[in-house]
Amino acid sequence: METILVVDDEETILDLLQINLNRAGYRVLTASTGNEAISTAKTSPVDLVLLDLQLPDMDGNQVTEQIRKISSIPIIFVTARGSDLDRILGLEKGADDYITKPFNPREVVARVRAVLRRLAGRDQEKRIVVGSLSLDILKRKAVFQDRALELSPKEFDLLHYFALNPGRILAREEILKQVWGSENLDSRTLDVHVKNLREKMKNDLILKTVWGKGYILKMI
């Protein structure tokens, strides 16, 4: 069952969308603030976000920017702001579709289905396989030796970067810059995350330390 996160500060809108999405066969999570939405996207498996632009703590575009830092899950704006400028800005920020209020809930369900169906057709482009390791980039799921891995968002990002560069020695500074956005962080942060990945994968051979240089992902 696919999970939809509905973000709106109006309880009536949350209830309306939840009822109609449940009827259509989707699991629904709700949030009434931007911070709550970001937290849910980080900690829960979400397949699509329905997002209002006007939230009490931040603009929906800001929420989109934060979610895009950790995930490529599709986002559909559902908002009263229907100007061409708002629509263009929303799509530029990373929204996959734009619905203006008032709306027909059946149309929202149809748009959700259309976006998920369109993305499903690109699943092969969103999957990386390195030996016994498989990453679903869209759903941010990892499987190693036929066993699903429970990874934090940053652990997934790190493993994703390794999987994009199999068999290549990656310097600590390069990894910190690409995954954390700064090469000036304490390298122990990286070491701890690598240690966690090894423990969760129950394998010390796939992520090898190259002393004095960095790390390398072996194709096991």
C-alpha cells in the first residue's frame, strides 16, 4: 500500500483528503506544519506528498527545498495560491504537480495516481545495483544480500554515493563534500556512519578502508 503525506493547517482539508485517499486504497499520514512535514518525510516511508503552500511556520516552497535535500519523492502542491508566478516558482522548487483550491477531491486522487504511475515507469532509472547491493533511489530503500536495510537518511545518502562510484577509492574530503556538503567536517562523522553501515549490512568486506586515502565500495 502506497503512503501519501498530506500537509495542510486546515483540519477540514486534512479530513477530506484523508477520507478520499483512504477510499482509493492509499495509506495516509498528515501534518499541519512545515516542520512536522519535514520530520515525517525523514522518518517515515512516504511515496508522495500533498503540500499546501501557506503553512503557519514556513512557506511550502521552503518545505519542498528541505525535503528535496533528503528525498526525491514526488510532491504535489494543493494551495489557494493559483497565480502563474506561484505555479512556476513551485515547479522550479521541485513540485511535480500543482492543484489550486477549491478542488474536487476526485481530481486530487486522479493526479496522485497519475504522478505515481508516471514515476513507476521510471523505476529502472531510479535503481542502482552493485553486486548484492540494490538501491531504490525514489523510495530510498536499500537491500543487501536479499535483506532490507533500515538506514537513516544520511546513511542512505552515503551508501548511494558509494554505489555511484563502485570500485573507486573515495577520499574522505570528497565524501564529506558530496554527502554532507562540506569537506571541513570532522572526518569521525564519516567514520561513524561507515561503521553503522557495516553493522547494518553485517559485512565488513563491502566497504573497505584504504589507509591514508579513504574508502572503497567492493562489488560483492
